[in-house]
Amino acid sequence: MTIEEKMDHFRSLSLESASSKSAESLSSYKQSLDDDLELHKETASQLAEESKKALMNQVRANSKKKLSSEQMKIKKELTQKQSAIKIEVFDRVREKLLEYRKTNDYLVYLENQIKNIMSEYSDVDITIYIDPNDMRQLNSILPMLAQVSLCAVLFGN
């Protein structure tokens, strides 16, 4: 073998060795980059998932807040309407009661109530209080009360 052949052989062995080491180093570097890319993808995916969860929690909190606010408005409106209805009902009842107190039926009712009390408590002294609003009926009630000697009549103010 001549020197040139030896040099060619040495060059080819050196090139093969350098090529194999270079390929091995390139493969290792590529694998390292692939691993880093996978790690980056996983991290980015986790961050995206956490961001999505945070956004969903924020949306839930906002919707609960809006729902609560609307519920409070509805309750307030309902309470106001209930109060208005109560006032209206009590006004109607008051009017009907005043109208009823002007009828003869009310006078009969008063007389019956006084008779029932007087018969039930005939053996004891009793005091009957008469509402000032019932003074117009007093003329028909007094003769009945005069029959009982143990009865006192007081008129309210």
C-alpha cells in the first residue's frame, strides 16, 4: 500500500468516523429538541387548560352575581306588590266594615252579642264597653241594657 492509498484509507476512515459522530450528535440534538418540543406542548396545553378553567370560573361567578342581582330585584318588586295588595285589601275590608256598620244587620248583631253576654254572665256584675262609632245605635241598645241591673255601660273615647 502506498502512502496515497494509506492517506485515502485514513481519510475515508476519518470521514466515516466524523460522519457517524456527527450523525450521532445530530440525532441526539434532534431528540433533545423533540423532547423540549413535547415538554413545551404539554406546558402550553396545561396553561391553556388552566386559563380556560379560570375563564369558566369567572364566567360562572359573573353569571351567579347577575342571577343574584336579578333575584333581589324580583324579590323587591314582589314585596312592593304584596304591600300594595295588602294596603288595597285592608282598605276594601275597612270600607266594607264601615258600610256594614251602617246597616240594620250590624245593629242586630250588636244586640245579639249583648244579649248573649248578658245571658251567659247574668249572675255577675259586667261592664260593657261601647265603641264611640256605635253611638248612633245607642238608642236601640240602651233599653235592652236597662233591663239588667248588674250592668254598667262605658263609652270609649
